[in-house]
Amino acid sequence: MSLALYRKYRPSIFADVIGQEHVTVPLSNALESGKTHHAYLFSGPRGCGKTSSARIMARSLNCEKGPTPNPCGECQSCKDLVANGPGSIDVIELDAATHGLVDDARDLRDKAFFAPVQSKYKIYIIDEAHQLGPGAANALLKVVEEPPAHVIFIFATTEPEKLISTIRSRTHHYPFRLVPPGILAIHLEKVCESEGVKVAKGVIPLVVRASGGSVRDALSVLGQLLAGAGKDGVSYEIAIQLLGFTDGALLDDAMDAISARDGATLFKTVDRVIESGHDPRRFTQDLLERLRDLMIVDALEATNANSILRELPDDQLERMRVQAQNIGQASLSRAADIAAEGLTQMRGATAPRLILELICGRILLPIGDASESGLLARIERLERVDNIAQGSGTSTNSLRSHSLLSQPSSQSEPAPVKAVDAADYVSGVTAEAKREAPVKAAKEVAGVEVVREASSSTKQASEPARPKIDSIDVAGLRRLWPDVIENVKKRRRLTWSLLSASAQILGVDEKIITIGIVNAGARDSFVRSESEEILRQAFIEVVGLDRKIEVTVDPSIDTTSTPEARAVRTSEAPSDPTQLSGAALLAAELGATVISETSHD
């Protein structure tokens, strides 16, 4: 039987204790100067090094060359007190959970006055000290307050506030803390190297996450993974399944669907979560953490976000940046609130999948939410639409001109549907919104949405069919790329979301159209969602080219610009469109929508 990793790699000197420099440095200085105390209190979460540090303290005090922060390792005391050593008769470890009675305390008090057998000090290490009963703690009080010169007490506890104040006030208190993820990850990588086992990329961050900052828990989890490793080491898939975390690909697909407002894909992802055996509660928690990560990425630039989300690779951070931009900060905050509320409702629920699907449905429907976060999400979405209109180089004046030009040439024959003047409509609804309740404004918006959709349908029906062509150069194909993207949007919003912000045409020949996508994660989502056929059909309808679609990674693509800006421009961009205030956008959602729709005509 092999020794557990948390025992095998237990530190024997203060220099080997990781992540607790705020404790080990002052203790080392006290040992160096000889200013040690007769009673210590080590507190902190489980598995962070309290008991190990107490043993190191005893070893440093009883070394023949001590007190010293660097025990010699040669004397009998050092050999006895080394990690996993036989122990010393003069260092007594007690667990207050089983020795917390009054009689136990009296026995300890009586034996404390006897001199040590072979060491300088008789040291009592009392673990789980908060479980000392009131009678036992009071029985120890006198000897802790005024112990013999050869006695030192070290109390270790996870709950120092439960230890009676009369004992706590007579100790030097050193609070331990959880180990930061970066430090713990480096330590685990060294352990893997020492064990000679290969670990796949992404496994160590999973172990760190499962440990919650506890070194002992991290080594226990890693020991389980290493014990079950095959010839090729520990794979990411096995680690995901054993630790119960959600596969990153499922989270990516879910966030892509949310950013594209693609309900079909999102609910299919939920079905894949259940079919693959994942716990809906675990997936919801992981989804909430991903939303938090996206908020950090959106608030900080990629380089700064990397300093916080250290466990994520650069390509994943870049993909998350695109997702965060597509969703928006207010929508992310609202989605996180919905996920957190749903996670609370899942506790004790008999149908967690149902609650998960309801969470997804609420996230996809910000328009029906009258809360403050829902209104902010609507404003943010409308502002993004307005920015897209600006990026395409379409002004309000050009929209009005386009509307007039789109009318039939015969004045005697009335137009099927009256064109909506965006500027006049926005100003009219803004004035109305100041007088009427938001509900009435929402009804007006919904009513004119029907007019807009009818106008759009009439326009599409009147458009002549595009001529079919057999060949085209790359420049010409790129000029038609925005039209292809719009066609994709009508077919599937998830595919449109993946392409609109992070893709460009790289080349075309007699058989293949090569598309570049900014990172490997977005490329993988494109392939997994079987989006090649969607894009191929769009090229057939818009351009007349029937070619196989091949996708590759191209990090040079500018993801901050619109598809129109990345396409080859054939005309001079007109002046900027009229800016609309947040209140006007909220009251006149149609006005911004008309701008967005007309800009692509």
C-alpha cells in the first residue's frame, strides 16, 4: 500500500510550508532570536498547515542546535519529529474531540509538571481545541497561564472564537489561510513531476478548484487521479467525470447560445448535460461561475483579466471576451442573478432539470422582465444595435433617403406598406413616453414591430433573385460577406454569433471556401454545432457559389469591428447617425431596430 500524497509531501521545515509566509516568517524570526512564547494558537481552515506547522515548531524547539528555524535533521529529536517519523515521547499530540473531558484535562495538568525525558521542552499539541468542554478548558487555564519553564502549549483549531477567551488571551495567535490558486497549482505540478505521472492540460486547475484552497484536500484529490492514471497519464475527460465538473465545451456552447439568443441550441445543450450524466446543480453552479468570469473579462482588458483568471489559457480568454461583448455587462449581471436564484431553488428540488430549463428560459427573455436588471439589459441591447448601425456607415438621413427610394415609381399606385421614418418615429415616441406610462409605450413598440416585420417581408418578396455565378475572387466574396452573415442570421442565430464577431473569408477556389475564425474554441463550437452546412446554404443563396466550407484558426482577425468594417469597402462611409439617449432607446425600441434592419438593405 502506497503512502497518501498528503502524508508523503508533508513539510518538515517552515521553508516547505506553502502559502503561509505571514505565519512562517514571524515564527522563524522568533526562533532565530530566541523570543519564543509558552503558548501558541494556530487557527484557520482545514488542510492549510496548522498541525504540520505545530510539529515543525516542536522540531525546531527541541533540535540540539535550537531553537532554530532550520532543524539540523541529524539529532535524535529531529529524526523522531520529521514528517511521518516515529514521534517523540516529549511531544504529546491530543485531539480535543476525544480528550476534551475534565478528567483528561486534569491528567494533562498533573503530568505537565514532570520534566521532559530526553528533549529541552515538553510540548503539548492540542488539535481541534475548540472542542474542549468548558470544564476541561477551565481545568487547563492555570497551567496555560503559568506553565513550568519546560512546557509549551500549541492549540490548533478551525474555530478560534469557540475557545474560551481566558485561554485565547494567553496565547500568541497566528491565523492561517487558504492557499492561493496560483501557488497551489505550482505545488501540485511539482508533485506530479516527482511522481513521474503525466497530467493533461486543464487537470491541475480542476484539482485546485475541487480543493477550495486546502493543500491536504488538493493532494488527496490528486492522489486519487494519479492512482487511476493509465499509460498516458491523467486525461482531462477522466478528471472531469471523477470530480463532477462540467466539460468546458458544454459551457462554451451554452454561452454562445445565450449570446446569440438561440433558445433551440441552449435547450439542446441542457439535454446534452443530462444525457452525459452531469448533475444539473453542478452545471448551474459552473454556469454561474462562467458568468462571473465573463463579467471580469468584460470589465478588464485581456491582459488584466489573465492576472485574475490565471487558470484559463489565452485562446479561451479571447473567446470569452467575444462572448462578453456579445452579451453585455448588464445582461451578464441579470443572467447571473437568475442563475443564483435558480441555484437556491434547486436545493432539495425533486426536478432539478426542470429548474435548469426555466433558468435558461428566463435568461433568454429579457424583454418580458420589468425589473431594473431587465430594463438595463434592454437598453444595453438597443445601444449595441445602434452601434452596429453606426459601424455600417448608415446615417438617419440616408435611412430616410433609402425609404423614399424604396417606394414604387408610380405615384398613382399606393405602396403596399408605408415606410417608417426612423428619426420622426423616435422623436414622436420619445415625446409620448414622457406623457404615458411605460406599459403603453411597450404596447406601441410591439404594434409597430408588426409593421416593421411586414415591411421587411414585402421588401424581401420584391427583391429580384440574385444571379448564380460559378467563380468569384476573394475580394469580391469579401464584399458580399456582410450579406452572407445576415442570411446566416435568419437561418440560425448561434452560427451568426460565432461568425459575425470573429470570422473572415481567407480564400476561395473551385472546391473550397476557407473561413478564418479568431481562436480554436470558437472554431470547435462552429464544427460541433454543424454550422458548415448553414454557411454553405447562405453562400448558395446570396452569392450563388456552392463550395465546401473549411474553417481554420486565424488570430489576426479584428474582433472589435463589424463584418461590414472587415469587408472590402466600395464606397465612402456617410456621416455618423443621430445619437439616441438611453431613455429614448428604451421608450422607442422600434426606432433602434429600424435603424439596424435598414442599415443592411
